[in-house]
Amino acid sequence: SAIIPLVEAALLGSEPNRIISRVYTQKEVLERAYANDYATVAVLVVVMILMLLITGLGIVGLASFSVRHRTRQIGTRRALGAKRRDILRYFIIENLLLTSLGVILGGVLTFVLNYLLSTHFGSEQLDPRYLPSGIVLVYVLGLIAVYAPAYKAASIPPAIATRTV
């Protein structure tokens, strides 16, 4: 900031007829140059958060549907001696298997589509270091989303569960 007047004076000294309306710092030039990119990143982050939220709600809905349609099975297992943690573990493992299938399929599709985009349109290749954090995020989201329906299933008393259809 203090050097800007010196830069203006040096520029005017080298060419007296030069018109200088304003001298920008490197930081200001970069901010102006990347302003649209920052907006794009912000929009993509919002879209990503919304997609994760919708995915989580889908997992909750699928797990709730599964619990509702397996009420008799859960009651029978509880009547035969299964503890709450066994029922909880069953639904969590089932969700982990479905999540693993989705992660494998999504990871393969991600790299195939990224390869096609990078070869045909000259875009950058995806950095493989992002994949582990994405996988962990999807697993954590799946566990959080399935916990409430699984806990509800584990809380069903055997007498009530076997009575309902």
C-alpha cells in the first residue's frame, strides 16, 4: 500500500504522457480475476451439500421402509433371543453393504467419466487423493442416516412385533 505512490511516480517518470487511473496490487488483480471462480465454487459447494442431504434423507427413507416391512422378522429374532444391539448391528451392516456397492460403482463411474471428459474436452484429471475423503464422507453419512431407523427397529418389543402384520 505504501509503495503504490512510488510505483505511480516511477511509471510517470519513465513516460510523462502516460495516463494512470489506478494502480492495483497483485492481491486485487487476483481477486478480480478469480471472482467468477469463487462464485462457481460457492454454488458447487451448495449443490454438493444439498446432494448429500438428499442422499441422507434417501437412506433414512430406505432404512425406515425396511424396518417397517420387517417388523415381524425383527420381533421373531427378538423373541428368539436377539438383543437390541444385534438388531442394530444387522441394519447397520446391511447399510454398509449397500453403501459399499454404491461407493464402488460411484468410484468407477467417477474415474471413467473423468477420463472421458479429460480426453475429449481437455479438462483436468481428477486428483485421486479426493477419493478416500469422499468414501469416508459417504460411509459416515450412511451410518448417521441409518442409525435412527435401526435404533427404532431395535426398540420394537417382541410381543408387539409378532402381533402386527
